[in-house]
Amino acid sequence: MKIAELRVTPVAFADPPLRNSTGVHEPYAIRTIVQVRTDEGLEGAGETYGGQSIVEGIEAARPLVIGQSPTRLECMRMAIRDPHVYSPIEVACLDITGKAMGLSVSELLGGPIRNQVEFSAYLFYKYEDENDDWGRVMDPEAMLREAKRFHRTWGFKCHKLKGGVLKPEEELETLRMLREHFGDSHQLRIDPNGVWAVGTSIRMGKAMAQYNMEYLEDPCSGMAQMAEVRENVPVPLSTNGVVTAWSHFPEAVELGPVDVVLSDHHYWGGLVATKYLGHVCEVLGLGVSMHSNSHLGVSLAAMLHAAAVTPQITYACDSHYPWVKEDVIRGEMFRFQDGCLDVPRGPGLGVEIDPEKLGRLHEKYLRAKQARRDDQRLIRTYEPNWVNRFPRW
Ligand SMILES: [Mg+2]
């Protein structure tokens, strides 16, 4: 069985005006769908970040993929080199091999150690938008309402607050209200996206310890700065900012910036790499959680298989999926229950691309004219006096 065809389709889907430390989500989130087809007619799917550069990267890898066997993952990984480019191709090839063998992707990768994966409620401060009914969420009270609705609708018991948006004291007040409302059986984490100064991070880290935080994610930027914060706060630190590649580990071992590393198969280099990451972190005494960007169901299926085969992922995984209203997968969208999703049984990934839906979201991509994600582009329509500052607080 040889790979005969590689199709790369950029797509866009509606995204609410969610806030983060650097700006606001644009009306469309962009992603890239990869479809690999063999000479025997089997087809596999992968998904990754959106934007011109990743599309070009995957297109450039075409000669390294066509003619290969979909089981020769290591050869393709070594030839492609870029983990961002390799990841969706690996996922699509695993999808094909799983279908050929009648096995799910997690069965192929050593077998699932869990059949269900727990997720966190990804709570965003946000502006009002005519296309969604979440309203304006720009103060602690409104955020508590958002969190209650997340819990009521999908049953999440872990709450991740995207921070670095309001004044640190207001975000602390938000954490206080969340802890008071949900009680000690729920988990709380906050991610200011590296926008707090070291002094602010230490002050806030000490103050939030009373709310029994699961972890504080990237309060500030820089490995040494994170290490300084970690030395001075009683709350565990996590990151998808300072340990995001294998080459970061030697310095991380030396400085000790975090307690928990966020996996993400899209940039660590696929599902096999996620298993390696779990093992490396275990050896180093680090915990493993899972990072998310805005994504569709193909990525979500891959994330589920990754979590199913990586025993070291013991934290609820992050996912933007509750904010997504349209998808490229056939049939129903995924729906969280009790904060969890079942790992698809396969064969392969367990999801199929719906060509009509793919075409629709590709049309949206063409109309959106967003060649890359830019959270700065629209922020001044909401905050006319916006000034870029780093650190902000
Ligand atoms: Mg983060």
C-alpha cells in the first residue's frame, strides 16, 4: 500500500470574540485539513494550524510523502523534520493504517489505557457578538455565569480561566467566585499567557494559593523568569510557552521553570511524540496536561487518541471545541458529557471528513482572507485605547 495523494485544504469557521492577553479572536478561526489517500483507495485525515505558512510547509513535504507506505512513519518524520508539518500527516497515516487493519488509532499506538478523556471548561472573557448568545463577559460576575453554563451544559469539573485580560486583582476575584461556587471537588487553573511581570506573577501566585489551584499556566514569559516565580509561589506552574520543543528540555532541567508540561500533538510532532513526551516528563518528575488552540473534530479525535495512549496525561485536557458550532466531520459534532468524551473506537481515527462540509468551510476561508491568525487586528474596534504592552500587568 502506497500513498498516492495528499490534499491540503485550508478552512475557516466562526469564532466568537474571545479575549486573551494579546487581543481578541477574529470572526473566523482558521485550520488546515490534510487528506492522504492510498493507491488502494483508503483515505486518512489530519488537521493542524491554519495559515499560509503551514499550508506551504505541508505542500512542500508532498514529495517526501507520495509513494511512501503509510506505515513508514519514522522515515517520513526524519525526512520532513518540521514537527508542525509532520504531525497532521502522521495522524492521517495512522488513520489509514487503522482502517486497513480494522483497529482504532489508539489500539495501533499500544492500546488505550482509558476509554474516556476528561476535559476542562475553557473559560474566556469575551465581547458581545450578534452570532452567539454568551453575551459580554468582561467582569468576574459574568465569568461566573459563563462557568456555570459550561458546567450545566457539558458537566465540566475543571475550569480553566484564560487570564491576562482584566486587572490581575479582578481575575483573582474571578477565581475566588469560581472556587466559592463550585467548591473543593472542582479544579481551577488560570493561564495569563505570559503577560504578567515576574513581581505580579509572584504576588498573584501567592494570593491565589488560598483557592487551591490545580496550576498556574505561564504567568510570565521566559524560562528563567518562570523559574524565579516557581521558586517563590506555592502553586504548581505549567506551560505551553517555555517548554514547547525537545530542545527546551536541557535548559528546563537546569532551571526548573515548571511542574507540568502541556502536550499538544500539533507541535510536539504527532501522537507517537506525545507518548514520548509523556515518558520524558515522567522520568523528569514533571506532570503532563494538554494544550488546545481553536480546532475542529479531526484534531479532537486525534487529541482523544493521544490522551488515551499517554498514561502520564493525568490532568483534564484543554479544548476550545465547546466554542465551535460547525465542523468538517460527518454526522454529529462531538458533545461533552460530564466534562468527558469517549475515545472513538475507530477504525482509524473514528471520524470521517464530510466533503460538503469541508467545501463550505473552505469557501469561508477564501472569503475570510485571513492568511494567518492575528489577535491584534480587531482589538481596537472593542478597545479604542488599546496599547500593546509586554508585560501588561
Ligand atoms: Mg497556555
